[in-house]
Amino acid sequence: MVNPRPAELVVKVIPEPVLRRLPVYYQYLKKIVQDRPVEYISCTRISEDLNTLAIQVRKDLEITGAEGRPKVGYKVAEVIKAIENFLGWNNTTEAYLVGTGNLGSALLGYQGFKDYGLNIVAAFDSSPEKIGKEIRGKKVLSVKKLPEMIKRMGIKIGILAAPAAPAQELANMMVEAGIKAIWNFAPVKISVPEGIIVQHENLASSLAVLSKRLALLLAER
Amino acid sequence: MVNPRPAELVVKVIPEPVLRRLPVYYQYLKKIVQDRPVEYISCTRISEDLNTLAIQVRKDLEITGAEGRPKVGYKVAEVIKAIENFLGWNNTTEAYLVGTGNLGSALLGYQGFKDYGLNIVAAFDSSPEKIGKEIRGKKVLSVKKLPEMIKRMGIKIGILAAPAAPAQELANMMVEAGIKAIWNFAPVKISVPEGIIVQHENLASSLAVLSKRLALLLAER
DNA sequence: GTTAAATAGATAAATATTTATCAATAAAAG
DNA sequence: CTTTTATTGATAAATATTTATCTATTTAAC
């Protein structure tokens, strides 16, 4: 007889596609309750509205721990909570943003982050004209202060919205100072030591999918 | 004996993960040649620099039709061209942008798009203060003119950077006027008729992956 | 020349992810 | 109260994607 591993050690690894779909349900359900009070909703209904398969929705929700009732469906509020808890969006995480160009400014002004438990508390830039000013209500500090501030405030997430050229160096600086996760919007792959998380955000990747699909579409007939 | 399908009808469908990786190679290779003139590069080298597996790189490049030589590797310039051709980035596609808030403005100012064969030729907004002005050098027109302009210019790609609320309506308007592909940055899933492409860009999805991985990292030990 | 090394290309195996099927359950209809 | 229906939850199958193995080829070193 084989001894099963103790439950604590079985770290169930969640497929990335599932993780990426959860926020879609989350946004959808939040909109649902906002538009009109709905207590229950079924996977069938969700899948029709989001144009996917009911089985997939069921599988995905199962992972969050949400439980439904036959013939009725899931309690909307419970699913929202389940997704929040599962993703760790129930309590706020503070982050620093580095680079206040077009994209950086847009990210600073994005109101949606607070729904996802993310709070950008300050921005950093190297340009003297920007340092000391405020952008979208957030203080802009000199990148020279970045390491010290990361340490002092115990910041764990860094959002990198700098140009390609200085991106790697800025990432090194952040990691050195104790950042554990970098959300990278710079159009280069950055290297980090083992144990540090990098989430690469690449517009070009999405555009590639779009371009190819459009090309195929226009080519057929 | 089974008759194989004629070659023209065998539309080889490309896995989305592959499509998403191609721009990463593309950016990497462009940077390589920019930094110093390199004629050949091997999969091994690429995989080391990008921290992936050589086999994957080889498989991915194979799809673009690039050919390498044993012991030497691929001609850098040829791979770049192969990716461009494969994704249809070799000739420019014109696009309209709808919504000139923080994100819309950032997209208007993004210089990288021209490398990917995308040219945002005009922007549309409903706010009277913005109409008639220029943002990042691009004219802002009234959304009322959107359908007419799409038809007149034969625009095929619409970039939707509006708030969630009007997103669906704007999408409808675009499709009605002849748009074939929508790059959607609004934080809602939008529905379109069969045959129209929607590429959903969801920051929350990426953040979900980051959040979960960070939570797991901080939880261990 | 001959041999060794590095690499692409082809084929096969392994793994991850999606989709389908079936059984159990609770609500609603008759 | 019984039957029907819609639904979840569990299990299984199918498909997609990644990773490994093997072979052939080309270059460079000896």
C-alpha cells in the first residue's frame, strides 16, 4: 500500500490558462450584480454569456473552491469571494512603479487595480523634470531612492514600465533590494535569479495572435 | 487507401503559445543585431539567453519556415524576416483607436507598433474637449464619425480602449461598419458575430497569474 | 583526408489541458 | 407524491502542447 503524501505538501499546481480565465469570470460576475441583483447563476448561463463551454466554467470554478447546487447554480456573491480569496485579491498588496512614460502614466491612472488588491503607492523615474512632481495623484521619486524605499517599505511587487534599454538594470536593482515579483511591461525579456517571479506583459505577443488570425481570415474565402 | 486532403485545404493551425513566443524571439534577435553585428545564431544560444529550451526554439522557428545549418545555426536576418512574413508584419496595416483615456493615449504614443506593421492612423472619442485636438500627434475625431470613416478608409482593425460601459456598443458599431478584428483593452468580454476576431487584452488575467505565483512563493516554508 | 563536435530536422514519448460522458441531486412541474 | 428537468460533481476520453530521443549533416580541428 502506498502512503499518500500529507495534504500540506501536495501543492496543487494551477494551470495558467485557468488562472487567466478566473478574472474574466470575476469581471463578468461583478458586472452582473452591478446591473441588477442576481442571487444565483449557473455555469450554463455563464458559458453562454462568455461564449465558452459550461464544462470549462465548472472546472475552473471548482478550482476556486466555489460550490454550486444542482438545478440552481452558484451563489454569485460566493463565487466572487471565492475567486478573490483564491487569487489573494482580498487583501491589498502595495507595489512600486518604475518608469513614468506613456504606459507608466496610464498604469498609474488605472482605477481597476484596486479591485484586484493592487495599490501602486509611488512611482520612480530618472528624469529630473518628473522627479518631485505628481502623476495621476502619485508621487514621482528618483530611481536613486528606489532600493532604499523598497527595503524601508518592504515592497514585494515592482511594476517595470521603463524602455527596453535600462530594463535589466532596473530589474537587478529591484531584486537586490528585496522585490519578489516583477510585472514587466518593457519590451525585453529580463533575467532574474531563481525564486523571483517575472510576469512578462508583451503587447507584441497579443498582436501576433491577432495579426495571424486576421491574415488567415482575410486569406480564406 | 485514403485520399489525403489537397494541400491548399490543410490549414495548419498554429498553437497560440507558439504565436505568442514568436515576438519574443523577434525582439531578442532585433536587439542582438542592433547591439553588434551577428550573422548566425543557434537555437542553443537563443534558448540560453531567453531561458527556455532549445528544442522549443527549434520547433517554433520551424513553423515560420526559417532554415538553419548544422553546426552553425540560423542566419539572424533570415529568422527576423521569416517571423515578419509569417505574422504578416512585413506590410503595414492601418488601425483606428477608440477611446483616448490614459490607456488609449499610451497606445497612441507607443512607438513599437510600427515595428509590428501596425499604424494607428486616427483616434476617436466622445468627449467634446478632446475632439478636434491631437494626442501624441494623432487626430482625435468624434465617435459619431467612426462608422463612416471605417467604411471610407477600409480599416480592418479597431483598437478598443474605452471604459467597460460603452465597449459593447462601440464594438457593434465597428463591426457594422466593416471592422474585421478588434483588439479589446476594455475590461469586459465583448460579443461579436461569427467571423469577426476579438483579441482580448486583460491586465487582470496577467495580474492573476502574478498574484497566485507570488502568494505561493510567500507561503512556502 | 579523417575524425570529432555541434547542430538542425524528424520522429516519438510524455505531459498538460480541454472536452465529453455519466451519475447523483435538488428543484420544479404535473 | 411522482416524474421530469436542469444542474453540479466525478470520472474518463480526447486533444494540444511540450519535451525527449535519435539521425543526418555540416563545419572545424587534427
